[in-house]
Amino acid sequence: MSFISLNFLIFFAVVVILYFSLPHRFRWLLLLCASYYFYMSAVPVYVFLLLTTTLISYVSALYIARSQDIFHRRVWLGISLAGNLGLLVVFKYAGFLNESAQKILEHIGLGYNLPGFSILLPIGISFYTFQALSYSMDVYRGVKEPEKHFGYFALYVSFFPQLVAGPIERSTRLLPQFYKTVQFDYLRFTLGLQLMLWGIFKKVAIADRLAVVVNHVYADPTQFHGITLIIATYAFAIQIYCDFSGYSDIAVGAAYVLGYDLMQNFRRPYFATSIRDFWQRWHISLSTWFRDYLYIPLGGGRVFRVRWYVNIMAVFIISGLWHGAGFTFLAWGALHGIYYLFSIWFKEMRRAFTELIHLDAFPVLHKAVRILITFHMVTFAWIFFRAESMSDAIYVAANLFVDIDRFIFNIGKLGQGNALIGGDLGLSKSDLLTALMLIVVLFITQIIQSKVNIRTAVAKSPIWLRWPAYYLLIFGTLLLGKYGIQEFIYFQF
Amino acid sequence: MASRNSFISSFDPGSKSKRSVRRVWIRTGWFIVVFILIFGLLSTHYAMLVQNDQAAYLRIIDRFSESSPLVVILGDSHPLNAVDMQEIDETYALLAHGGDNLRQMVIKLDYAVSCKQSIKYAVIPLDYHSLAVYRERAGDFSRDLYYSSNYQLITSLYGTNYLNVIFHKLSLHVPLLDASNWERYYLILTAKMENKALAASEAVTPENWSLLNDQKRNIDTIARLKGQLEPPIVSDEMVRALEFMISYCKNNKIALIGVRYPVTAEYLELAGAFGIEQVNDIYLEKAEVFLAILDYREIFAESPGYFANTDHLSAEGAKVFTNILQKDLGSLLESGVESLK
């Protein structure tokens, strides 16, 4: 069930009304049933995977806590890791591994007859697997007591607002919230709905509008060149942000209405001043997951220098592969790893250069330059994330600036399908202008939001100001939205 | 009683007074009332803007109701653009409309047969994209409800339920209930491109294919083919609809004629890379249930001037094609009437 559907609207309204009508002791059951219904509305049979993940993590955590010696604790942790990651590998990576093995063995002249197979990727498997894994590791480390109530634990793994695409919650944060009695709070209700509405706006009005351009160009980028590829790549940078952060906003908002606080997943990532800063702002629940459960256990930065570099690259490459089973995702992760390493290696050189040109004397300008450079590095890396094959990605990267001079002299023909300026963009001129206007609105809102909490300010303003603002956002979203263009991008992960 | 108390206390943690709960409900109620009012106003405005489009669609139905045809021509923008109604006689009725898929063709045929006993033949397009997922995706049956009241057939073909049918029926009167109408509303309001907006799904650019250079023709054709023939090129749902059409015709003693409409040389050449043999195999397999399959794909391959774009005939092309089609159908009718007896 998509968040952007009438079905979800009805489903959510029913859940909210029932939730606040029921006594606290029955609410977990309602949320659990709702979550399973929500998950099963896509492909019902995959509910067994969700159940298996839940059972493996629940049982292994109980045994980890019960075991007296480290050996048995490790064995039970191993069972949890192997079970959960095993499911992930089979359902997400088996096809990719099989194809890759086939290609490599064929290349070296060895026959390989294992038939290829394709399984429809279970929605949200990467998200709920990581959420379950973090619980097992927290129990193993003694950070979290094992959850004895199976219902609460099953709800922790399957909580519908964040089940399909995160934020990937931690047991230490979410599980205790299920025990608290939630009272209906009008302000909280309003703030949650506001956030959901803002998420829907970002998704249907901005992300899906830009998706038309991106899908059109990236379906076969070899038909395009120059400015069209540049625009499509910028468009994807904004699309994926609005798509994913839009989803997160709806998830966080829905949970907030029900009285639960989910973690913030995005913090104005395109205002990051470095790649390191970017990863502290983008998909925060995943990046902190990798930090806590992979990077630090590998030794983090408290190891020999070369080992540190290897750790960084390993984390970024695995992060890339987490997103998808393909070489393009691997390249995307590796590219971010390389960016990160370069930022370490050339730190002093950058500082010296900044001083040389006296940029440090103008902190605002310096910050703007850093934001611009970081944004472009991230945007370039998105080419690999979005392209359907490595050859497509390389083509796009190599042809970004072809005939760029023609574009400058024919700028008026943009959006008219003119081959002179790199080909058709798939959107009319007025649609392109609307998209541009909405992006500007988005960034201005983000700048204001960094100074003032707009949502609280609106929620506390008088009714004659508040309601028109809500109606404007609701009808503006309806009017500017594109419908049925694309499902949330992160559903495929 | 316990749940009632819990309900009140949930909504009002502080004073637990019924007055506060009532205030929340009243406030929410008013918000919804104002929302519905604005929605209704906008929907009425939209309905006024598109009344010509609705009228155009209903005109097809009206025109049909005034005739007593022997043959009904169904299909999407291909037959709609290829058949010139000025050139064709009253034996034929054109019920084609841009974007129609096989499901809609069945519903239209059912409507046609239910109100005209004279119909003995149905002509359907057998193009490469007729069975594609591109056509399956056109799942909006709102416009079918303009004329058909066979809800059982609609729910069965679209795999939907009566509730959804009622919702779509309602959206005929409150059009903005349908999300896709908001997109059209935006286009009409902002770009003043009513014509484009109204035919957004099946817009036929009024340009002469022969005036375009080779590069532009290839780019346009590939873009079109990608849209139409994205995998899977054969949708199970559309094959099921085709089989439904076949059995419907058999049960109602309607002879079925397939037509493969003309396309440009570029389309013919580039379509080869999209797995069209799968479609051809299905048509071949089902060929015997058709009275005939008239294959015109290549007849204008050397005449780019007859095309408006890569797979739609221009007005000039349509004039020439209609005469050819009418002649061929005429011959078929002579033999077909005999075979139907």
C-alpha cells in the first residue's frame, strides 16, 4: 500500500480513530495487525519473511541474554546474523551473485550451468532486516535488555509507518515507546499531519515531476548529450532527495500522530559543506547504523592508518551494495568512499589553498563554495546510482559537456524537444519552470526552517492564518502533483 | 463503557471534560466542511473547463446511437486517426478513442451489441502495443461509465470491485476525485494548453513526418517505442482481455476482424529490437478465430508524408487508408455474411 493513495488515507484514518479509542493494553495488537495488513497489501506471501526475521531475532536475543559464556552468546548472535543476512542475500543478492559468477567463470573459460533465477524483491527487506540486526547486536552488547513481549517485538520489526523504507529505528529508542500510554494531543496530531502533508508535497509535486525528465533521459541516455544529461542528473539529485525525504516525512509524521517519535532521517543534506557532513545529514538512520554496527566494530579510526582507509572504503562499498545488487551501486558507494578518503588526504592542501586566495576571510562565501562543491560531487555520484548499467553511467559521465556551447546559444529552446540542445527533456517548458519554482520554494523553506520551526509556528498561529495555510498546501499539492509516475524509489531497496 | 472512557481520556488528557473533546470534533468537522466546499468549487470549475472534452466523447456515443451499423470499429488512437469518417459509409461505426485498450473495447462492444441488433462484425487493432503492459496500465474505467451500465463486466475485466466502480461513477460528477484530473486541471490553468491537456495520453502532434530529419525521426520513434513496448511486451492481463473479446464475439455471433494499422518505416525497423515476435506469435496462434487479419503495417512505409508521427496517420494518410480499408472490409463482409449464416 503506497502512502500516496486513497487506500492509505482511509487505512490511516481508521487506524488513528481505533488507536485512540482503544485502551492502551490493546493498542499494540491493533498496530501489529495494521502493520501486517499494510505489508500484506503488496505481496501477501512475503509476510512469512517478515515473520521469520522476527522469530529469528526474538529467539536469538533471548538466548544471547540467557547464555552465561561468551561462546554461546556469540553462537546465538551468529545464528541471528546468518539467518537474517541469509534471507537478505537469497532474496536480494542471489541473482546478482549468480550472474556475476557466470560472467567471471565464462570469462576464464569455465562452464557454468546454474540456471539464473529472479525473485521479486520483498518490499522493505533491507530496512527491517537491519532493524532486526541492530536489536540482536544491542542485546549482545548489553545495551538493550531482550524484549520478552513477542507482540511488542513483532511490532518493533514491522511498525507500519517505517516498515517499508525506514527510518531504520533502534530498539533502544522505539521499543520503550510502545510501553508508554499515549494520550491524544491535538498539537501533536496537527504537527504530525503537517509533516505528512509536506512529505506528500515533496513526493508528488517535486519528485514525481522531475521523475518524468529523469526516467525519460536515463531510460536510454545514449540518445542524449550535454545539457540534457546535466539537467536530468541535477533533476535526479533533487528527485531522490524529495522522494526519500518525502517518504521519511510521511513515516515520521504518521508515527508522530500516533504518539511515537521516529528518528530524523534527513537534515538538509544539500547544505552539507563536506562529504563527511553530507553523510551526517543524508539517510541518517542508515549512516549511523553503519557507523555503530560496522565501522566501529571494524576498528573505526582507532587502527593503523591503512586499515582505517580500508574500513572507510569497506563501509561505503557495503553501503552502496545495501542499496541494490548491482555494479552501479557498488561504484556509487566506492565513489563516496574515494571522496571521503580524498577529503582526508587533501585536508591540509585545501586549507593552504583557502588561505592563499584569502577565502577564509569571507566565511559566508567560503561556506557557500564548500556547499556548492559538495553538492556537485554528490550529484556526480548520483549518475552511478541512477544509471541502469555501468555503460550507461560511463556514457553520461563522459558526455555531460558535449555541445554545451550550443546550449548557451539556444537556451530558449529548452523544453521544446530540440535536438540542438541535447534532446527532449520529456517535460514542457511550463512544467520545467514549475519544477524550478518548486525547487526554489523547497530550498527557501529549508533555509527558513533552519532558523524557525515553521510547523510549530503555523500550528500555534491563529485560525484565520493557519487554516488558509493548510488549504493552500493541500490544494497546491493536489494541483501541482504528478500521479502514478513512480513508486517511492527506496521501495526497491 | 471502558473503551468509551479510554476514548475520551485519550482525546483529552488534561481536564477530561466532554467540552474539550467536543471542541476538537467541532473544529475537525468545520475543517472538513470548508475542505469539501473548496473541493466542490474547484471540481465544478474543472468540470466547466472540460465540458467540451466530455461532450466530444459523448458525441461519439451519440453519433453511434443514431446509426444502424453492421460493423463497429474499435480501438485506440491508431484507428481513430486512420479512419476518416467522411470517407466511410453508414455500414461502419467508429467507436475508437485515444488510449482505449482491449478491456475498453470489450465494454464498448458489449454496449454496442446491447443497443444495436444490426452489428455483426467487430474490428479491433492488432498492433504491437495492443497487448503491452503500456495498455494494461490504462486502468481508468471512468469514461466507460459514460455509456456502460454493465458493472459486472467492468469489475470482471478490470479486476476491481463495485465500490471502486461507484467511486469512479461519482468522479464523473465530481471529477477532481480522480487524481489524474488534477494533472489536467493544472495543465489547463497554467499553460492554457487545453487541447494538449485534453488529449494528453494520446496526443498526435500535427506535424508532417516527412519534414523531419532522420535523427529526429529515430529519436521520436525510439521514445515512442520505449513508451509503448517496455517489457513485458505481452501483458497477461491484455491477453486475457483479448481472449475475453474472442469468447464474447463467439457467444454473441459477432465476426471478429483484426487490423494491423500502418506505421512508418522507422517504426517497423526499430520495433524489431523490442521483442515483437512474442506479440506476432500470439496473433498467429489466435489467427483462426478471426474472420481475417488485415495487415497494413507496411503499406505506407515508403510514404512518410502520410504520417503525422511515427505511428499515426495524418489526415491525408487517413483519407487514402480509409478507402483501402473500406474496400477490403467490403469484400470480407460479402464472404463473411455467408459464413455467418
